[in-house]
Amino acid sequence: MEKRIVVVASGRGSNFQAVINALKRGTIPAICVALITDNSKAYVIERAKSECIPVILVDYATFSSRELYEQALLTALKKTQPDLVVLAGYMRIMGRGVVKEFSGRMMNIHPALLPSFAGLHAQRQALLHAVKVTGCTVHFVDDSLDGGPIILQRCVRVMDEDDEDTLAERILIQEHIALPEAIRLFCEDRLTIEGRKVRTR
Ligand code: GAR
């Protein structure tokens, strides 16, 4: 059975595009029913429009409190009746109510090998720590900061001459492989969560 995916993104949307491209290739048994964004200026909106995917704007800037924003986001998400919610460059911490509603059905991509370098500016954190290897992680979302059960990870070497941009670019190439792959595994019902561990069969 084809699954219903909703993507939530705040910015450029290259990960959204990678997911859409994989859906178009027919490698994932799913359809993307909507893009939800918190940012009216996000380039990802143009991408969704040119792929004829409905855009739902829950504009953070127009809400008087974080609670009201979270409520509106939850309502928007529920309306789309998703089997899976994919956070693809969503740059806010997801509220507890939303996380609870979609427990085990919401995944996020993060540009580091978690649990290292959670939170913002993961590539900068990796460079400051001078690690030799970093990468990306796709994980289920729980109410910790980037701490939910890990679905898959891909590695990237850090070069001496790297700056934040070159490193981010190299990680992004791996993100564009990892995220569609994790979505495919979910949509093929091949993932089971056992405590912290995600088993893949
Ligand atoms: C990606 O590198 C993603 O991993 C990161 O933002 C970028 C979005 O790029 N997400 C986070 O840092 C979430 N905390 P994109 O808009 O081109 O997909």
C-alpha cells in the first residue's frame, strides 16, 4: 500500500527535492501529499510548486506565541493524514504535542553523526572540534534534541582545508542518499523501533 508522506522544511529544500526525485523514480512506495513550511520566503515553496505538490504555509512570524504556532502546525499536519512526517531542514525544535502525536512516524535528517553535534550549526561544531570524520543521521523524532532512535547514518571525511560551506556541501551529497533511503525503508514497513534501537529487516 502506498504511504502518505508530508515533508516539513524551512529553507532551500534540497533534501525535499531529493525525496521528490526518489518518489518520481518510483523507488519509494509513497506519495508526497503536502509540503508544510514555517517560512513564507523559503525556496522550498518554489520547488513544491513546480512539482505540483500542495504547499501549506504555517507562517511562524504571524503567530503571537509559540504555543499557537504549534497548535496550528499540529492541525495542519493532522489534516493531511500522513503515514510519515519527514523533517527535511526544519529549523525549529518540534513541540511536544506534535512529537507525541506522530511518535514513531516522524523522522529528521541532521548534518552530523549523532549523538555528536546536535542542534544548530552541526558542521561548524564538527570543524571546531576538529573531527576527522562526520556525516549525516536520519533518526526518529522524540522529545530530546536530535536524540531519537537512529535509522541510518552516512560518513564524510573532513579535510584540512574544509570550511563550513565545503563541509556542508559534502555532507549534503550523503544526506540526499540517506533521507530517501530511510523513507523507503519506512514505507516498505522494514523498520521496527525497540527502545533506542531501530531494527531494519
Ligand atoms: C540540511 O543540511 C539538513 O541536514 C539541515 O539543514 C539543511 C537543510 O538543507 N538540518 C538541520 O540542521 C536540522 N537541525 P536543505 O533545505 O537544502 O534540505
